[in-house]
Amino acid sequence: MIRFLTSDPIGTYRSEKPPVHKGLNPANGLVRELKKHWKEETRCLLVSAFPEEHERNDRMRKDFETILRDTGLPFSCMDLCDALNGEEKAAALPGYDFVILGGGHVPTQNAFFHRIGLAERFRGFSGIAMGISAGTMNCAREVYAQPEMPGEASDPAYRRFLPGLGLTEYRILPHYNAVKDDLVDGLRLMEDITYPDSAGRTFYALTDGSYLFETEEEAQIRGLAYRIRDGVFAQVCEDGGVYPLRRKGRT
């Protein structure tokens, strides 16, 4: 399986400016790398982060059809997996070539993934998986559900660490460029919440246009990114650069 775990592969989160490119963002070689592994008649599956919002999900499915066409990535189908057909589509997942794990609310998506047994289905998948925002975060073996909604940071019962899909060992935090100054329940998202939560753990904060590229042999961050470990923040990669995390089985 090939993993593209992105922050935002289309535009820039919260930006009012339209993207200058058509289709997927080509920054840091994303489109070039995708085309290396793309099949001519790729079968695509979009797994929603909003399992009950069926009209919204169908619009998203149609949007992704346009995005892939504009990128020059041919496909034979773009199917949707949400609460209407979750178990059925999860069971069929090994037969797809490209699976998109959409963005949304991390705990909501995480619960849906567990309900339909998605982690088990990925064990038979040999195609391309693309995570977007929450979908990327839920790919980790242990997910950091960074508080984002009012009440989550102040609720002692809110679970900040959840079992994920296990597609990667790395915990990704998306949209760093957009959320770094956010406040949640009067607390600074990064300095007051995320830094303390990194005690004994490592997070990688990606800006939009950056991504984690991972195969069975290697894992590397491509584009501007930062590491948060034991409360210490440091830049590890610049835009256009590559930061190796694992190579040929060595971490």
C-alpha cells in the first residue's frame, strides 16, 4: 500500500483565495508522485468523515470526480462510503485502487471507521490511500484527536488519544499554517494544549501543500513541516524539501 497523508491536497484551509492550480495541488511533487503509481482505470472510493450527511457527501464525491479529471488522473468510478452503505463498501475496499479518507471531525470519523471495521479491511488493500486532514490523523495507530470544537479542551472526559487505522506510526497534525493561533475554550491550541499533550509522544505538524509519503520501505515528509516532541517545537522540513522518517525498514 502507498500512503499520501496530506493536510489539504486541494487548496489552502480557511483561505478566501481560490487556488492557482486546477485539480490537486502539485506542490512538493504530490501530483507527480501520484501519477507514478496511478492505474489507467483506477477504481476510487471516498470514505466520508460525515457519515450521516448524505447530500453533502454526494456533493463531495462529485467534487472529487472533477478534481481528479482536472489533475489528469483517469478513473473508472468514484464510489462513496458513508452511513448508508458503510459495512458494504468497507467489505469491498480491497477491490479499489484509490481510497480517499476525507476531512472532518476526528472523533466522529474515528467512531465511523470502527463501526464499519475499516482497519481490518485495509489489511487486504494494496492500492493508494490518501488521507485528508482528519482522515490523515485517523490513519495513525494511536490517533491524537487534537481538541478543536468548543468544550473539547475543557472536558475531562474528552478522549484525546484513540485507536486508529494503523496505516502509519506517525501522528500528523494538519493545517498548521491556519490553526497555529487558534483558541479552544480560552486555551492556545498549540502552546497550552498540544505541546503538553506531546509529553512522551511525537507529532508532525504539516502546512497545507505538505504531506507524508509512505510505502512499506520508506516514510518521508515532503514540504514545510514541524515536529512537536515532549513540548519542544522545531522545524524539520522546508517547502520543496524532504525529511526522511524511515528508510528500508529503519526508523
